[in-house]
Amino acid sequence: LQQRKWKRAHSENNIRIQDTQNFKSFDCDLITLSPGGCLVKSGALPDRFRFHLQLISGDHIQGTGLKIYKQGEDQYGIKFSNLGIHQIEAIHRSLK
């Protein structure tokens, strides 16, 4: 088994998904969050998309997300890419 780089924490927040190919945006429920990605509940999810997330601290996180796996009927694992160090640190701080 491959060990995760980041610890994940449960989250009761939303993440805004921007499907750039179909010009749609929608909110998904966050289940868990880490600086490296998240698990969301959604009816469907594009393979690659832009996202926006506002942390409880008020920090705004924006970047590119990649769908890396599907779990059950409506949960998807997302890997974050192109996040800056300040965004990574903000997510890390919000999980403590």
C-alpha cells in the first residue's frame, strides 16, 4: 500500500467545481480535505477542472483538480495541482 503524503481531515464545507470544457460550475460537498486533495460527494465530476474553495479561516484556495478515483456511487477522490505554497500552508493550518 502506498502511504499518503498528507493527513486528511473531515470537512463540512463545499468546493466549487468549474468544468471548463462544458462551461458549467457547481458545488460539491467536501467529505475530507488535505493540502494534496480531497474527497467529495457529487453526482458526476469531469476528469480535469478548475476549483475554488473558501476555508473556515477565510482563505480562498483556487487551482486545478484532477479526478483520480471513484468510491461508491457518488464519491470522488481529487488531487490538487498547481497550488502555491501559501495555499498549501493555509489548508494545512485549517486542518489543525
